[in-house]
Amino acid sequence: MLKHRVTAFILFLLSVPIAFAEDTLVENGVAELLAGQDLAGIAWSVYRPGSPSSGAAGLAEIVRPTSMGTGTKVQVGSVGKTVLALGVLRLVSEDKLLLETSVEGLLPELNWQNPWAGEAPVTVRHLLEHTSGLDNVRIWQLFNLSFVPDVPLSEAFPSSDPSLLYVRSRPGSQYSYSNMGYTLLGMVIEAVTGQHFEDYLQRELLLPLGMQDSSFHFIAQSEDPALAMGYVEGGVPLESVPMILRPAGQFTTTVGDMSRLMAFMLGDGELSGRPFILPALMKNLGTPTTTDAARHGLDNGHGLALASRDRHGVVGHCHPGTTFGFRAQLCLFPEENKGFFYAINTDNERADYEKFNELFIEQLNLRSPGKATAKWQPADLADYTGLYVLSPNSMAQFSWLDYMFGSVWISAEQGGNLLLESLQKPAKLLEPVSEALFRDSTRVLPSHVFMFGDSTRFSDGLKTYRKQSILPMLSSWLVLLAGLVGLLMILLRGTWLLFSREAIGSRALLLPYFNLLAFALPVYLFTQQSFLKFGEMTPAALTMAGLSGLLPVLLIAAAFMLFRHSRASKIDFWGCFSLLMLCVLLFSQGVLPIKFWH
């Protein structure tokens, strides 16, 4: 026994210089990235077997220069979902809840609209794995300063809106990220325990894990000076704001607490030598099990708490987080018992946060599983090629926009490869691996799976696309382009009519012309209010809704008068008609009138 202890001590001493050198490299790399990406500060924790380490760099507050430290509190947004998921799994481990428990039955007061309710009700598992088929979030739930810290969670789901809890895909069949789903998990905890979910998780999860500096309760910088200030582009400060979907994104912690969390999550579910969460549940924290993509052999996807992530030559189980003024990332690599966490107190859309992930992966010295090689060649790529649309997209409010700009085109390449192209991202080369499984050339494991049946679909584990005829897409694009041309014609001709003596019949065009000019008012009003009020019923929002709703009415009136008047310009009529057709399309897709508070 003594010999073993001496050997262990010698190995520990030998590892100290190595760990110190690695930590120095991390600090230097982080400092360089902070400066290059225009970010205020960062705190991080790197977990290695026997030698966890933490660090910080930059500023927690810019105005009164305060250094970021390892004891500084940070907000981590959706990384908190991982912690909340563990709280739910604790209830399951205590036999107080089942993964297959119907949430619709637990929360019958909500206005559920599930077309598959009889055969596939929404369950606890579905909410944890983001496979419930529920919408992600509504704008009014996210950008709204009218909420108080302890607003009842049920107010996020008013029964007056039957579309709010409409299930858009069969529960369990595919991944679709849902902040509303994790808010419902908070309500599930409250229904089962009879306590506020924040209080239950504090007492039954955070304190047992030793996370004494973490909380799901709302914390503001003015109340706790240990909390770093959040920032957006240009170093503009952004204080904490209460949110109605707080189980999905309101969590404050420190890197020390997150190191303890990583140590537990990389274990077998025991705490102080006693079972805390069932080992079978811990094994599925980052492994998808029920989706169609998983059943067809794709390992990518979301487990009970984390999603698989194939980047920089390694595969881990991760969860990103974004909240007002903060960005965060948690990644675990169970096979090597390693992980990292970091939080940055700047939400800068121009920054490349992926560079931080690459830095920490490099410093953990992780083994690559090696690229999957081709063991199969498709006989006919025609079955795979064509136009694919999101099915469904993440946010119902933006379904039409995602349809028009988020769809992808797949074409055949030499060697049995496929080329995936879209308007928003660089093209991806998909190489065949095994039957219906393809690998993105920048990944190491199969990344896409094709599924055939009543319709052809493919999935990367986190998004599912359905094959569709190109004709409806072409029709929509023709209407869009014609409408934009009509809009330009109305603005140009309307300006001309104001200063000309053209026949009075053409002056009907001034009706929609002045309506279009009036849109400058809500645009100005939006610039005068905080973007955090974007989802509220403000003068800016009401004006935008009123003008956008009035536009097609004025276009109909103007087109009718221009058509009837013999001396009116036909160009003016066709301008109004083209824009009216676009308005009809937008109305049919729920885009008009433009409303953000519903």
C-alpha cells in the first residue's frame, strides 16, 4: 500500500510541470484571442484526470476596471439546460418521475395541440432530448423587459394562443431545439416537487454537488458585485434582465463550480460513494437514442443533456450557451475523462468563438477517432439529389424566411460524393461511408443520414430536411422578386408624381406610396428603444403592425382605381399588382401583418 502511495505521489510531482506548461499555453492563447476578437473577459476550467485547472483573463467590468477572476460569477445561458437536465434525472433516479411520463398529463392546464396525442404524447424524455416537436421560442418570450424575476412559468404559455404548444413533428422522431421545452421541464419539476424549480435544484442538486456559488435564481450585477458585467459589440454594457423562459437560459455560476460539475458528469452517477443519478442515465447524457436519424445509424444528435459535437478532429458531448451579454461552452470527452468549460462576458456577433473551442481541444491533447472511410458506394445518386427544405425549422415565426433562405440543394459529384449547397453557408462535400450514411469532409465520423419512405429526408442529427419539388420554391421566388420590383416602381413613380403634372388618374399610386414612406416612423421608433423590448407591444411595434396590415388594402384600392382609369399608367397598375401578390403570399405564410408580440 505504501509503495503504491509513493508511486502515485511521484507521478503527481512529474505531472505538475506538464500541467503548468499547458496552463501557460492556454493563458497565452486566450489573451491573444480576447484582444483579436474584441471581447472583454473570459473565465475557464479545464478538467483532466487528477489535474483540473481554472483560469481567467481580461475584464469583468470595463468602466471601473475589474479583472476577471476564477471566483467571478458568470452567466452561461443555455449551458444551464445541462444542469437542469441533471435535476430532472435526479427525480427519475429517485422514482419520482419517469422518462416516459406524459408531460401533457402532468400539465393538463396548458393548451396542448398535439396531432399525435393518442399514439405519441410529449414525454419528459422528449423535452430533455429536444425531440418534442415544439417550437423553439417566440420573440415576445425572449425580448421583453416587462417580466419580473419570479413571474409564474405558466405565463409563458397563455391558453389564448392555440399555436404556442402546437406539436410540429411526431414526438421522438427528430431533434428540434426548444427553449419552451426546457421551460416546461421547469414546470414539471414544480408539479412533481411542489416547490419552485430554482429552490428544488439549489437544495437537491447544486448543494450536493458542491456548487455553492451557482444559482438558477435571477441575479443582477447591482445586487451581486461578484457577477461580471455583460457586454455586446463595442463594449456596450448590458445588465442582467429577468426572463420568462428562465429554466432554459437563466443560470449563474463560477468556473470552480463548473469544474465540480464536469467531474460528476464524467463519472458514473455516484456522489460521495452513493448512487445519485442512475448509471444508465449518465451513459445517455450525450447519446441520441430515439430519433429516426439514430435508428438509421447516425450517432450525431442530442442525448438527455448534451449534444454530440464533431469538430477539430475529435468528438465530444457539448452544449453552447448564449444570453444577453455572455457566451459560454461546455464540452465533455467521456472516453478520455476530460472536458472544458468557458464563459465570455461579451456577445459579439462578429467574434469567432470557435477559436476558443479549438484552443481548449488542442490543450487537452485529445485522441482523434480517425476519419470514417468509405465502405459503400451508392448505385444511383439521383435518389439523393434535389431541393430539401427544413422540416420543421426552429422557429415557427420564421418558417417562410427559413423556407426561402434556409433550404439546401444537393447535387452529385464524382466518386459517389454529394455537394450540399445553401445561401447562408459554404458548400459541404459529403462522402459516402456506409449505406445512406455520409461524412462531411471536415468531420471524422458520419455526419448525415438519408432516410427513404413516404418522403426522402436527410438529417445531420440536429436538423432534418425533406425533399421537395423545386416548382413551389421557384414560384415563391418569382413572386418575391416581382414584388420587390413592384416596390421599387411604386417608390420611383410615386416620387415622380409628387413633382409632375401627370394625369390625375395615376395619382392613385400615391396611396401605397405614402404608406411605404410611413414605414420610416416605426423604424425610427425601434432605434429609439432598447432591443430588449423588441417583443413588447410598444408604439414602434404597433405602428409597424398597423402600416404592414394597411399596405395590402391600399394596394387593392390603388390597383382598382388605376385599372379603371383610362388615362392611368399601366406601369403603375402592374407595380401595385406585383407588390400585392407578394403581400398575399406573406399573409398566407403568417408574415403579414408584422407583429412581434404574439
